[in-house]
Amino acid sequence: MQVESPATGATPEADLAFQAEILQQVSRTYALTIPRLPPGLREVIANAYLLCRIADTIEDEPLLDFARKEILLRRFTDALSGRADADAFAAKLSRLLSNGTSGSERKLAANTGRIVRITRGFSPARRRAIERCLGIMAQGMVEYQRKGAGEGLRDMAELDRYSYCVAGVVAEMLAELFCEHSPATAAARGNLMALAPVYGQGLQLTNILKDIWSDLDKGICWLPREPFLNKGFKLAELRPADNGPDFDAGFDELVAAARQHLRQGLNFILLIPRRERGIRRHLLLTLGMAAMTLRRIQLAKDFRAGRDFFQPKRAAPAFAAAIDLLAQSNLLLRGLFRVLLRNE
């Protein structure tokens, strides 16, 4: 597949148009949630998300070894901070990505310079929040690349640390950007920053559970060994088949942990003032889709035997409509998520 090369001498307007276009191609979820943010903020969050996606692309590329991924992640953060040329980095990364990376992600990587140019047009406060997030994320990816291979992470504490590096820190960045955008939101900054990591970790743990079989097929496991060993199951023996009651018991413990994280994630969102309806809608829709995924994981009988599932296509638009109606009512939102996150 031919990958589109960066536009030479593109205008800021053309870069923003490319950013909006590529977001639609690399993420169905965030293509749905980011447009719900208020103008002036949605472009910043879209930019930050795409930068995170470039880091994910490096982490997930199947033909790159650990050492090469480490070098690329460090050069990416150098390009973001202005210590290296972003277009030169994009050209190098583009040459190293294989067909094991999707065409849309390769297109994004080839145009890293355009995304970074948009970042550099933001205020210093916004750039600091984004650069801090990507710095911690890249460092965490480097640290955990080897640990995710084979037999999983050590314990729940290590899982929490990994989830913080790749998702909790993203939620902290969002909180910083929301506070910078809205003085009313900034009034709750201390509590927002305290709960932000839990919100992100809940989303990440749900994704880890959803992707266990596709990850296993790649020789990757992000599950923690401890809960399974305590039940008598070794993750080294995990197979896409019926792994028995000991595996199910450890898996149930992780589902319960994810559920608790998502409940705390709702508390994070409800700290956002009701007047900031767009921010609330963005966060609630993201949290709600994670809650529906976790519910499907819990209820799908074939999932634990190694058969993946797909969310019905109609679920996201229907849930988005519900969130649009309920976004300003804390009472009704708590009721909705109580149903979504109930223990069956």
C-alpha cells in the first residue's frame, strides 16, 4: 500500500484538516467522542490523542525489536520537544513500519511532522501538558516492552504502574488541558488530578482484558501473574481455549478491579462543572463504551474460551444519544452507570 507523504509547505489550515481526517481513520471511538468537545479544545485533544497513537504504533509494530523501539520512542519525544527534526523522524519511522501496522497508522506516522507542527502552535501551558504526557508514556513503554512478553506482569501493583504510564498519565494531561480551558474546571483541579489516573487506568485495564486473545496471538500478555497464581493458574499456560476454573477465578478478580476503576472514573467526570457539557459528554461517552465492553467481557460465554467479540455497531450511537440527554444530571448519570457496572 502506498503511504501518503507529508504535504510540502502545508499551511496550518491544511495541517488541521489532515488532523481531522486522519483521526477518523485511526480511531472510531475518539472520532466519535472528540467532536463533542467545545471548539478550541477539540483540536488540542485530537492532536494529543494522535501523538499518543504514534507512540502506540511504535510500541505495537511487530517487526521492530525492543532496542529499535526504544530508540524510536526517544527520538519521537525529542522531535515533539523540538530537540530533533519531526519531518526527518517521520521519514525514518515510515521506512521501518511493516504491513503488520495498519495503513491508516502508517499514514499517520508518515505525517508526524504535520501533527507536531500543530502542537508547536499551542500555548506553552498546553505544550507542557502534552510533552509531559508523551515523555512519561514513552519511558513507560520502554520499561515495560520486555515485561509484556511471555508470562505477563508480576502483580497488580506492576499492572497499575504500566496502566498509569500508558493511560493514567493521559487522563492527567486531559485534566490539565480542561483546567487550562475552563476557570470553573480549574477550581476543582486538586481533586481532578487525584482521580484522573484511576479514570485512565480503568480504560486501560478494560482494553487489556478485551485484547487478551489477540495479544496472546502476538506473544504478548499484559495480565498480572499474581491473581492467577493465587488461584493456582500459571499465565505461561494460557491458551485460547477453556483454561479452567482457576483461570476464571483470577479473571473475575481483574474484571472486578476494572469495574471499580470505572466507577471511580465516573467520580472524576462528575467533578467537571455541569456548564462544561462538551467536556462531560466526551469523557462520559469514552467511559460508557468501556463499561459496555467490560459488561460484554463479563457476560459473553465464549470469550473466556478464546473467542473475541465485537460490540454491536448500533450500541455507540444509541449510547451517545443517551449521554447527550443526561450529561448535566449527576443523579441520572449515577443511575445509568450503576446499571452498566453492576456485578452480574
